[in-house]
Amino acid sequence: MEVDKGKGEAEETRKVAEADRDTVTLKSSDGKLFEVSKEAAARLSTVLAGMIAGGSIDDNGTDLKQIGSEALENVVDYCNKHANSIPSAALISSSISFNTAPFKEPEEWERKFVDRLSHDALFDLVEAANFLGMERLLDVTCHKISEMMKGKSPDQIREVFNIKNDYTKEELEEIRQELAWAFYDD
Amino acid sequence: METSGGDGEVSGKRAKPSSDNAGGGEEDRVSALPDDVLVLILRRLLTPEAARTSALSRRWRRVWTLLPELRFLYTQDCRQIRAALEAHEASLRCLFVGIRDAAPDSVAAWLPAAAAAARRISGQLVFHNIERGNDAQEEAEERGAFALPCLERATTASLHLGLLGLAVPPAGVFARLTELSLTRVRIHGPGKLGDAVSSPWCPCLRKLTVSDAWGLDNLVIHSDSLRQVKLEDLHGLRQLTIVASALKDLDVTRCFMNNRKQLVASISAPQLVTLVWDDLYDPSFVHLGEMEHLQSLWPFFFLVYGEDSLLHNHACLSLVRRFKTIQSLTLALHYFWEIDDFDYLMEDMTMLPDITFLKLVVSANGHALGASAFHVLRMCSGIRRLMLSFLAPTNVEACILHPAAPEAQLLPRLPDLLSGGHRHGCGHESQEKEGGRAGAHRCGARSAPLNVELLGENWIVPTPTTTSDISRILSSHPGPGRRLSVVGGNSSAAAAMDGWLRSPALDGLQELKFHLEENLLRHCRLASAHHFASTLVVASFGCCVFFPDGDDDDDDDCREKTRKPIESSPRNGTS
């Protein structure tokens, strides 16, 4: 009995201690600190979830050397907004019909979230999301990039993304022939 | 709730939004992304568009061939598909092919490539051919046949062939297939479909759907894995044998009813839980084995008025008679438009099994249905739950009984109005008459809880009369609301529903069910559903978008409720 009671008390103190720290502190490559809810971080990022579970979270700021402060700010911003949003998708039946793509469309607020980003900030965020294993954020940012490609010719796409055409004229012609089916307009 | 902080000092950097045509920085950021991220980008494009990125630069040459899914949506040129399937390299998780009215030669052009690709599919195959019109049937005879490809690794396959032929191979193994759906097909040899879906070939098949099929006169299925079988409109079917030790749900609809000679059906499914036999039935030609676990039964419809010795009623009654107790029985009562020359046949129904949940589906076609419905109800003294679905014109007939009648005690359990098909352009007089009666009676029923159910295909395009009827009832009913169920519906319905949901008649609603058309998601914003959050006990929402109407706490409550188990009705609602 005595032992049980002691254990209960210990657990109580631990719970209180945990409640005190329901956020984690992340440190960007340029040394800025950001706080994010522990619950949201664990839910949205497989990498952070792993770090939290494995106890490798540093109270003074977990170093994320690959992520700049602007991108990390966006990551944290996204986590906070996600925690506050109503996941209406949960109310939508998950049946996949033929016409709908087999992935979820971004929600309205997610669209707005990525729409306001500059070109570079968008790609910084894609890389950060990829690095942190944030599947949903990666989906949302990739959706934005795919929309920037939609309905454009290769020339137009190169222009939007500054892609350098390193094909020779002959190679390009070869590709166009090989992929005639894809260049066919219907 | 715009951006939280940071706008001040970094705003300079954000000044240039990534709008489509604004060239980015100096760097090529996108080509620097790893392959798996590029695949995530390309899979959101249609397959031809994704393949065109090959021409961007060497970096992009083969990225599209790593796509796990290929999607061709309603193209008219099948050559595209063939070339794409030949050029693609990775294993395929999904292949969606939509073709509009495929011409025979163009189908022939891509079928071999499809069959080759089908072997590589590790997930889902969907092929959907939309035919031109209803008269395309004869023309389709001359079109090529789609050879049922060897799906060695695919897990689900859905083929809607628009009446193209389906050639069943003489042998083949569908080792991982768990779901197969064939719609609008003409089935050919050399093999037999029954063999193809039976255990030796399809050891994992759990769900089989065949609907609107020609060329199946004999279907023999032996399967240890099947859980669910749905056979609908198998034109010309004469013999059906199913031996399925694990089968739980069987649905046979309109397979025998137009083909009344030399029929034999033999079903051995000892684990069966749900049986829909919406078809001819006679113990002399339909042999149903032991079904100890059967809980839910839906027999052929019963004609309330008709000529004596009708096959329908015989089929319905003799199937029901097989069972002493049925937890859930769905009875469909049907009225012809013209009943003057017919006999009243309800007296033929003399007894029903012990029923816990009765679902009465009535298509009254404008006739008063009180007598027939209560003939049934009188025999079901033990029911604990009753659901009435009215598939015919929306006269408020559910209430035409007199409040003093013994049946009146059932009133609180009756739905007030159910609607589906409106009769078009006729019956004004009778509608007015019935409407008047119902209106008069309604006063007596005011304190009854309100049960409103909307279902049926026609509801998807609600007529002004339907919506105004329902609005009228809701606004004239001050009693406590209890249940609202809406299946189908479109954007114009959404506006009306929004109004209904706000009606005081529904205050205190305990049960709310929606299943709207999927592609209309964006239009249906049922904010007003939130105010039921405190009273809702059962909620089921499909394909709706809910937007906050009040504070966030309400939403949380509402979401919480949706997770509670929902009792599903046997037929309508989910397809």
C-alpha cells in the first residue's frame, strides 16, 4: 500500500512537471528560438515526435541547423494554426471516388497560408517540411508548386522556376517525339 | 486570425508573393528538391501534364516515370494511354483510366498495354468508360472486348465498361485482389466469371459487385474468402450457385425477375448476416441453406393492389415465412399508378416473423397508404424501432390516421414526412385533397416529435414543391424535433436545408444524418447544424463541410458526437 501511494505521488509530480512544459523550444540555424505546442509538433512532424518520445528535446532550444529562422517561423505558425483549425476533413467521408484525387485538398486557411509566401520562402518551407517529416505541410506546399505548373508549357514552367534548359536542340526534339502522346492536345 | 506575428520585420522579404507568373529568385529551387518531393508535386497533375516536365531539363527527364499513380481522365484518345503505360517505369500503386465513349479500334490499341501495366499494379485499378447514350447497347456489340487482365498484385479493381465486352481468361490468378466491381459489362468466355472469382483464383477476394451485366446465364461461385456479394441486374441469369462459408452480406436484386423460366438458385452461406433478395423467390427454385446468424432481411417488394397470385407477393411472403425471428426487416410496399381494376392484397399477409426493427419502404404513387402500412404494423407488436421511408409523392399521408385510433399510440414513432420522387405533372387534385387532410390531422399530432427523412434519387434534384412542403411542415410544427435524415441533395438543396436546420421545430434534435453528393462538397456549408451540438445523440455526416457558426466549443462538441457509432440503415444511405 505504502509503495503504491508513493508511486501515485511521484506520478502526480511528473504530470505537473509535464504540464509545465507543454511546449517545445526550437532553435533555427541562425540561433533564433521558437516555441511550439508539444502536442501539435508531435502530431504534425514525425521527426519532432521521435525527438520528443526519445527525450532528445533540449529545454534551451533544440537545434535545427538545417532550417533558417524564416522557415522555422512558418513551420511554427503552421503548427499553431493547425491546432486551432477545425479539421472539417474529419467530417468528410473518406471514400475515394473516381473523380477525386486520392489525396486531401488543402483547406482554405492552408491555401492562404502558402499563398502569402514569397517564392524563396515557399521552397524553404518545402525543405523544412521534408526535413521534419511533416507530411501534411509537405502536401500543402507541393500542392502550391503543382498549381504553379498547371496548364503551362515547358518554356513557361522554366521561366517561373528559373530552370535552366540543359538539353541540346536534338535531345529536346527526341523527347518531344518520344512523349508525343503527352504533348498531344485534346 | 491572420498571420500571427512576424509581419513587421520580415515583411520586406515577403513583399514578393509567389504568384504564378512572378519569376522567383535567381536560383532554381525546384530542381534542387529530392525526387520523392518532386513526385509529390507531379502526382497532383494529370499524367500527360506530369510527363511533359521531361522536357524541362535533364534533371526532370525521368522524374514522372516514378509516379506511383497514373491518371487519365476522360480522354478520347486511347493512344495516349498506351504510350504512357509503355514509357512508365515504376511499379504502379494506382491506375485510373477514364475514357469517354471509346471507339473499338482505339480500345484495341491500348488494351494490350493496359494488360501489361495491370500486372504491375500493386493497388487499385479503375477503368471507367462512359458510353454515349442509352441506345449505345447494340453498337457496343461490335466494340472490342476488354480482356480481364491478370491482376497479380492489384488489391482492388473497378471496371465500368460502358457495355464493352469483358473477356474472362480461361485461367489466371488474382492473388491479392480483395475487391472486384464490374459494371455495365457484356461477359464473354472463354473462361467463366464464377471460376475467376472463386477461391482457387481469387483467394483474398472479400467484396464482389457485378451490376448491369449481360451474358451471364450461369454463375457459380465457390469462395472461402468472400464477405460481401452484390449482384444487380444480371440480365438473363438462369442459374446462380454461391457456396461461401464466410459470406456476411448478400444482395441479389432484379436478376431473375425478367427471366422467369428454368431458374435455379442455390445459396450456401451459413454465416450470412444480411440478405437482400429483391427478386423473385420460390422455395422450389431458390434453395437457401441454413442461415442461423441472419439479422437483416429485405425481400422482394409487395404489391398492395394487384392481380391475384402475383409473383411479387408470393416471393415476398414465402421468403419472410422462412424465418421465425428477424432482427431487422425491410418491407417494401408498392402501389401501381392505377389501382381501380385491382384487388386489395394486403389480406394475403397474415403473419410476419418477430421483428425488432421494421423498415417500411412505401412507394404510394399518390394513393392513401394508411391502411396498408397499419396492416403491417398491426402484425408487428414487438417492434422496438420503426422507420418509414416514403418513396412516392410527398403527400403527408403518414398522418392520415385518426388520433383516437389505436394506432395513434404509434404516432410519436412515425416520421412526419418523407420524400423522394415527386410525381411529375399529375395528381394535383389528389395532392390537394391529401394535403388538406393531412393538414387537418396534423393539429392532433403537434406534440409528436418530428421525424423527417429525405431520400431517393429524385431528391438529388429537389423540386420546389418538395422543398416548400418540407419547409411548411417544419415551420408549422412546434413539437420537439427528434430526427432529420437527408440522403442525396445538391447545392440548391443545401440552401433549403440550411433554412430547415434553423427552424425552431428542430430544436432539441437528437438524430441528424446527412449524406450529400460528393462533388458538391464545396457548396454545402451547413453552419446551422452546429446549434444541435448540445442535444445530438446520433449524428452521421457524409460529404458535408461544416463551418463554424458560433464559438469553437460547439464545433468540438459536434465533432465528438460524430465519432459515436451510427446505426446504419440496411439499404438507403450508403451505396
